[in-house]
Amino acid sequence: MRIFTIGVAILMEISTANAAVQTKVVEYKKGSTTLEGYLAWDDALQTPRPGVLVVHDWMGLGDYAKMRARKLAELGYVAFAADIYGKGVRPKTPQQAAAQAGICKNDRPLMRDRVSAALDVLGHHSLCDPRRIAAIGYCFGGTCVLELARSGADVACVVSFHGGLDTPTPADAKNIRCKVLVLHGGDDPHVPRKDVEAFQDEMRAGRVDWQLVIYGGAVHSFTNPSSGNDNSKGAAYNAKADRRSWEAMKTFFGEIFKK
């Protein structure tokens, strides 16, 4: 029995070592700005499959967004983690992150351009079916993918995880051609109730196919373990909301990409 157990363990290690998910750093440009994204795909699949664009939080493209891209690749998607700030621009402190995020938040056309540039990279990849692309974002990234939708981008759907919901141009909801899913912490102090209500009014006025899921007891950044577990700080991990929101996204994708 012991020999069998050891043999199984060795086989499991070999299986993990030979995992089919591959990753690659991809350099691309928008205007004069060089950006550096992260591609993940399952090389056991040879045919084009739906693509998912992943947009990082305010700390820039890092381990967290890359991990989400790999998880999506494990589900059979080709995933591209975007770089909104620029190659080498990776904030080290919340103050630096706020400054970088603020540049885009105060210039929504720039934000849309940067997300669209990453979408273009994904859509032209040989393994991606350009007719079946989703975009997801976390915190700052949630704001980005909602602005992508408001720009009228040709994507199947967008998903915001604890993202900002405000926009200076709510009338742009009339441009939205895709389905929208917002996954929101019910106690998130960074997204006030007035923004949540305004977002719902915006979606109704734009006649958008939208969903809003609110997780009780969850605050900002509820999907990220590095956020700690102290809700009083306004941002904290919530394992239940993390699991439920990921399942909600998978169900949403299953409905849209059921072919």
C-alpha cells in the first residue's frame, strides 16, 4: 500500500510538471507607449477558443492578474493580462498606485485606448476566436472593462470584480453592445451607494443586458488574499465571495460561450 501511495504521488508530480498551460510575456504598443502584457493558454488545445482579457488592479500588472490569466487558461480560454500603465511602470506603494490609476481615471479616452490596445493583441492571436472575447477586471481593472464596454467595443461580455462603477459619460451606455456582469462587495466603502444606484440607472437608460451581484459582508478587493482580512480597512479578502464570484463568472461565460 505504501509503494502504491508513493507511486501515485510521483505520478501526480509528473502530471503537474507536464501541465499544458503555457505563458509568454508579450510586448506591444499604443501610440508611442510600449506596454508589456502576459499571455496564457493551454497548448493541448489546437483550435481557436474564446479569449478573455484580464485587466489588473491599481498596482499594475503583477502576480495576481497573471494568476487569474493562468486559471482562465486552465478552463480552456486563451487569456491575456493587459498592461494599462506601460512597460516597467509597476507601482510599489498605494500612493504610487493612486497616482497611476488617477491618470487614467481622469482621462477616460486614454483608459479606453489602453484597454482596446490589449484587446487588439488578444483578438489577433491565432488561438483566439475574435468573435468570442470577454474582458474581466479587478478594482481599477473593473472600471477599465466597463469603460471598454461603454466605448462600444466588439466583445461578448465584460465582468467587473469589485470595480469602480462611476463614469463621467453615463450616456455612453447606449454604445454598449455586450452583456455586463458586475460582482460587488455589499460593504465596499470605495464604491458608495450613490455610484451603485447611478450605475443601475445608467444600464437601464442604455437598455443594456446587465447583472449586478452583491455579496453581503464583502468590502473592496474581496477576491485578493493579499488584501488581508480586516474589513475595517475598507479592503479585505473574503474567501466565500471570492469563490462565489468566480463561479458566477464561469456560469456567465458558460451561457455566452455555450457553443
